[in-house]
Amino acid sequence: MGVEVVVDGLTKSFGRQVIWEDVSLTLPAGEISVLLGPSGTGKSVFLKTLVGLLRPDRGHIWIDGYDLANCNENKLYELRRLFGVLFQDGALFGSLNLYDNIAFPLREHTKRTEAQIRQIVMSKMELVGLLGAESKLPGEISGGMRKRAGLARALVLDPEIILFDEPDSGLDPVRTAYLNQLIVDLNAEIEATFLIVTHDINTARTVPDSIGLLFRRELVMFGQREMLLSSDEPVVRQFLNARKHGPIGMSEEKDVSELEAEAQMGQDPGALPPIPPQLMPSGNKIRRTQQPPGTWLAANGVIPPQGSFVDERGRNWLEEYPRLINAHLNGIR
Ligand SMILES: Nc1ncnc2c1ncn2[C@@H]1O[C@H](COP(=O)(O)OP(=O)(O)OP(=O)(O)O)[C@@H](O)[C@H]1O
Ligand SMILES: [Mg+2]
């Protein structure tokens, strides 16, 4: 079972450039969270800070009772081993074949025999659908395969926390859909704590339990998916609905004159679109941290837009979910 990560008052700057300030959030153990934000708002910097590759100016990152942001080198090395990271470009070694790339962390960080390593590497390659591609070099395979190889490598040390930096960038919509399903299935299986940075609105709307949004050097909001998807906060609304209307412009922030012009033209952001059902694991599985659809909305007395929780096949998940739970329980019995 994954561990909780509590970020408290985290601030990071490079020289005089403040990247973000006073970021506080909790990644619940075993849950899937997504972090959104316009380009350049420091999402990758945030992931690198979480894993201890960058040191923050202020604040704390609590994991298992230790403050990763303020511990000594030995402890940091130990805490880092809880993480698996899928970097933006896969970060594979170009001269090593996929097998050796994926075996690398095991050879580097453990004293396992080559036979044990083989068993682990092959099982992770099978998990991400790369069996048969062991001897391929990263340059010889597609971007989607490189992502999956990066994911396999992030998994070999059995991480409790997995950070994904734009796992879906550069993938076609079909591959993105497969990757999202893989991420959800993986979470159901290993129950680690996931944080995904993405620009893909569909991923953000359907995959996570919680969503956060970085904008103008601060974390605008972090909370359950249904809370963000039903939010009236202009930046959240604009971002999650991929609209031009709102505070975010091409160069991150619109200036006052642009915003005034928009207001004068009487544009309004329009009605909120329906909240889609959350992507479920394949094969009647239920993730341990999964909440039934509508949980947050009901608890907070928020009525979702018409057509919420209906999937592309027309099934209403408010009715479908209890049925799935029964099928799941029957499967266990
Ligand atoms: N090592 C570094 N030294 C100095 N500045 C840096 C460093 N790393 C990142 N930055 C700056 O921090 C800011 C945030 O960068 P970051 O890569 O985290 O953005 P991002 O939100 O991941 O963007 P994108 O969505 O395009 O990937 C940028 O202005 C970048 O120039
Ligand atoms: Mg980035």
C-alpha cells in the first residue's frame, strides 16, 4: 500500500525567480492525483523537488514521519528509493537496450543476482506490454514504447510513490487511452501513491481521484476530482474545460486590457460540461481508494451538470457502479 505525502508550505525559487510559493497539499496514500498548470508554471520542478533532486527554499515534504525537504543525505537516499519516476522523455540510456535500461536501477541499487533481475525485468516488461522488445535500443522504437519502457524502469524497485511527468505527451489519442488504462490498472494492482503531471484534459478529467492546479506561482486549488470539475473558480474552470475565456492567456497571464475587452464583449464561460465517469480498472476490479461516483458532490450538496457520469456507451455510472461492486464481490467469493 502506498504512502501518504504531505507537502506543507513549499516554496522554490531559482535566483530571484520565484517558481511557486507556499504550496501545501496531501497526496493520499494509494490514490491517483493529477497536477495541472500552464507551461512553465513549475510542474516538473515540483516533481523534482518531491523526489529530492531539487531542494526547496522553504517548507516540508513529510513521508513516513520524515521531512524529505530537510533531512540529511543518507535519509534522503533512503527516502528516494520509495519513488519511481517516469520522466518527461522516458530518460532512457540511448546506448543500452530496453532490457538493460530496465535492469539498471536493480543493478545500481540492489545486490540481486542476474537470475533474480531477469525475473523482475521480464515481469515488468510483460506488465507494460513490451515482451519481445528486450534487445531493442531506445532509438529503434516508437515514442509510446519508450514511455512504457520508462514506466517499466520506474517500477522495478517496487516504489510506494510514482511520479509521472507528462506520460501522455506525444502520444496519439488511442495510445493515450491505453496508457491511461494501464495507469489505472497498475494503481489497482500495486496500490502505490500516484502523481501525474499532464496537459491532457481528458486524462485529467477521467483518471485521477484528486486534481491540483498550479497558476501564477501558487497552487490555486487541490481537491477531489468532482470538486474541481464542478468548480466555478475561473482559472480552474478555464483550464479543465480547455477554454480561451478566462484568466489564462497565451503567455500564461492575460493582461488587464485583454480581460476588460473580454468582459465588455459580454463573453461568459458558459455552462459547465457534464462530469465524466472515472476510468475504472479492467476486469471488474475496484481500486482500494476508489470512491463511488457522486460521493464528493453529495457530501457537499452540489448538483452536477445534466448528463454527468454517463459514459460514451450511454451507461449511467450512478447505476452501473453498484452493479460493478456486486460483480466484484461475487468474483472474490
Ligand atoms: N535547474 C533550473 N535552474 C533554473 N531555472 C529552472 C531550472 N529548472 C527549471 N527552471 C525554470 O523553472 C520554471 C518552471 O519550469 P518547469 O520545467 O517546472 O515548467 P513546467 O510547468 O514543467 O512546464 P511544461 O508544462 O512546459 O513542462 C521555468 O521558468 C524554468 O525555466
Ligand atoms: Mg514539465
